[in-house]
Amino acid sequence: MPSLAIADTIQFILPAKPLRRYLSTYYFLDTGSNGSEQEDFLYPEWATVRFALRGQARGNTVGLDPLDIPADSITGPTGRAALVRFRNIQLVGLGLLPLGWYRIVGCPADRWANRVHAVDAAPEFARLAQLRREIDGITDPEQIAALFDHVMLQSLGDPDPLEAEIDNIHHAIANPEISNVRDLAEASGMGQQRLERLARRIFGFPPKFMLRRQRFLRTLANAMQHPDLKWSDAMDGQYFDQAHFNREFHQFMGMSPGHYLAMPRAISSASIHARAQQVGQPLQALQLPEPSYGQ
């Protein structure tokens, strides 16, 4: 079970191979117990489940007043960064890829997009609430990951016929050569109306928005992995110019690139580098589902 620790603070563990179509990683964060409050970003991503084993957190979309985050929470797919503040936090998380949302949660993803809720707040999250019960009293990451694998493998069952279409959409969204909905639909092997319906239901957002989010996150990841680059050198090739990128940066991050660089980002910076080494992609929304087990 491959894992990586950074300064005993951040650790990623990949799920069992059959689950890597559905889950991105298991994630463990421990900021210690010195009492100081820290602040950092959560970037736009697919759905994420977080269980706070210790400590508390507050946060909200950038620009909105911070709110208490439930100890055991699920965040639907997000289209804008969140600013979070936390103290003495020990956190266990898992990322749901769109296929995982479809198979494990099942309800329309756009209903929960950009929303945070307690994991026991709705019946569609029952399997995820079970995960929290399974790890009650356990703090060892390897043991927690093994329990998560066991529960998820038992609950998934056989693949669903719709998975192939979802997989096609996901790979097409991630293709940096695709910049418009017409080409996205063609690469996904379906008409634009069906693409629109499936995108909102499974991925949480319209196709055009997802293409914009992907090019922004490719740029952000490139800049954070190579801090010596200027934004103009890190920009994805789909941007027309620096002004185009600056507008979208503000839309996704709620601030200018310069303001962002001036803010402390110790946890997210370490997380991006750890994730890139462990998973091959620095951000969850850039990670593709692995092929079906056995292929």
C-alpha cells in the first residue's frame, strides 16, 4: 500500500487498485497540538469526504464569512476555492472521483456542488457515514486505509454500464487539446445534449465550466510546482493572454494572482508536492480514473 509522508504532517495513501476508478486518494493531515491557528486554501476539486479525529475547522468559499465545518463532512464538487482556518486538526479524508460519486453517492452531483454538509445529513451519504463508524478509535493511517478499502470493495459490486460513458467524459475533459463543448462531446462519443445532462448529474457542472476549470487548474499546478516560473510562462495554452488568465484566476480563487502569492499556503503547498510524487498529479481534479481492474 504505497504512501508518502511530508514532515509527519501530510500523508497520501492510494486506494486498492480496483477502487482507483472511483476514489482518488486517502488523505491524512495532522497539524499538531500547539494551539496556533493556521489558514490555507482548498482548491476547486471533485467531491471530498473529511473526518476530523481531533480539532476543529472553519471555512467558506473565498470572500464569504467563515462557518463551522462539521467534524464529519462531505463537500460536493467545487468550482471556486475555499479559505479554511483550523487549529490542532487531525484529519482523515478521501476523494471521490466522478465515477465514485455516481457509484457510491448516486444522487445528482449538481445538487451538492459547492456545498458542505455533515456526512450523516442525508441518506445518500450512508456508505460514507459507515466509513466513519468503522474507524472509530483508530488513528493509524495504514489501518484506516485498509478498512476503507474493505468497506468500499464490499459496497461497490459489479461495474455499471454507464461507467464507460462517464469515463469517456472524464478523459475528454482532461485533454488539454479540447477547448470547446462541441469537441468535448465528439471525444466523449455522445451528443451535446446528453453530455450536458451527464455532466451536471455526475460531475456537478456544465461542460463548458469544467473545461475552464481544468485549464485553470493545469496552470495553477504548473505554477505551484515550479515557483520560479512567471504566471505568463506557467499559463495553459488555451488562455488568450495574461488578462484572460487574470480574470479567470479571480473567478476561481476570489482574488488576484498577486494577492494569492502573498498569502501563507504552507499546508496546500506541501500537499501539492506530496501528491505529485505519490499520485502523479498535484491536484485531485487533475487525476484521471485508472482503467477497470483486470484490463
